Amino acid sequence: MTPEEFYQLKAFARQDGALLSLLWISSFACYILGIATPMLGTVALMLILASPFFAANRLRHFRDGAREGVISFMRGYAYTAMTFFYAALLLAAAMYIYFAFIDNGYLLGTIHQFLGTKEGKQLLELYGMADQMQANLKALAEMRPIDYAVNMLSVNITIGLVLGLPIAAVMKKEAVNSKL
């Protein structure tokens, strides 16, 4: 890969990473709002599950538009991993902003409120998780906004490295040699 091809790959990965981050940020917003409105929680899950298909579609556009329909497995993997990396950076920034300036305890308050209801108490008793849930909520309350952001950054980069393998394998396309 020439330096120009690498710059091209990074430029497309940055653009598509920004688009993927919009999908993830929308999912995060639906998740937060879905705590009070279960239908939005379902939308959040569907957006997350659409991520690998979205990334594969963007790789196909890169392959067919910028690479003239040909891309190797390694180049496709590098593109996909970089796309997830850039998306993870933007999502981490959005999460930091949310938890540092917007949340003001909404997330934990809503969880505490649910666990205080009759249904919440029954659910904890059914699974025998009352003590563990209290410990987990205490640990979440002690986390700083940067902790949430860095945690999601590392998780999403790892997911990108893993999902990049099947995406690149499916989307690779070798040059066709024509013999005349």
C-alpha cells in the first residue's frame, strides 16, 4: 500500500467512522430515553445490531467507489478497524459530555426508582441479586464521566477489531484477470 492509498483509506475511514458514530450516539440516546420508555430501548438495540451491516455497507461503498471494485482482506480489515476506531472516539466524547454535563444522576436515579418498585424488588428476589445489584449501583455511582467514556472506547475498539475480520472476509473482492 502506497502512502497515498493509506491516506485515502484513513480519510474514508474517518468519514464513515463519523457516520457510524451517529448511529451509535443515536442508540445511546435511545438507551437513555428507553429507561423510561421501553420502546426506545428496543430501538437502541436494533441500532446497535445494525452496526456491522452498516460498516459492511460503507466498506462496499469504499471498495466500489474508491478502489474500483477491488479490495484485499487486509485492506478491508484495516478500513473496518479504523472506521470502528474513529466511531468509538466520537461516541466516547459524546458519552463524556453526557455524563459530565447532562445526566446529573438521571441514569442511576431511574434505575434506583425502578428497583424501588414492587416489580423491581420481585425481579431482584427472583434472581437473588439484591446484594449484588446494590454493590454494582454503588460502583456505578463512584465512576467519573471519563471512566464511562474510556470504558466504552476500549469496548468499541475491541468490538471493531473482532467484527472487522468477518466483515473484511465477506467484502473482499479480488481483481479479475481477463485472458484474451
